[in-house]
Amino acid sequence: MNNIAKLVSLVTLGLVIGPCLLYFTGTIGLDTVKVAALVGTVGWFIATPMWMSRKLPVDASEVEI
């Protein structure tokens, strides 16, 4: 699951960067860039926390009952 989330994160990051570069070269229009960047941003914010979050260990000496 971790590798799938990393792959989705990388692809969605490409959806943000790629269309911007294509617009810079004049290949695609601004509306296409806006839609692709929005989809890429939403996908990135969903996929990235799945593999970047980590569970912190709880030390028995720090827990007070």
C-alpha cells in the first residue's frame, strides 16, 4: 500500500508540474493547465499523507497513569 501511495503521489505531482511546463512552451491552453493542476493538487494532498505519516512509539516511562 505504501508503494502505491508513493506512485500516486509522484503521478499527481507530475500533473501539477507537467502542464505548467507545457503551457510555458505554448503546447496547451491555460484552462487545461488549471484543471490538471487542480486535479494534481487534490490528488497529491490525498495520497502523500498516506505514506509520509508515521506512528510515533510511546515510551512507558513517559506515560503517566
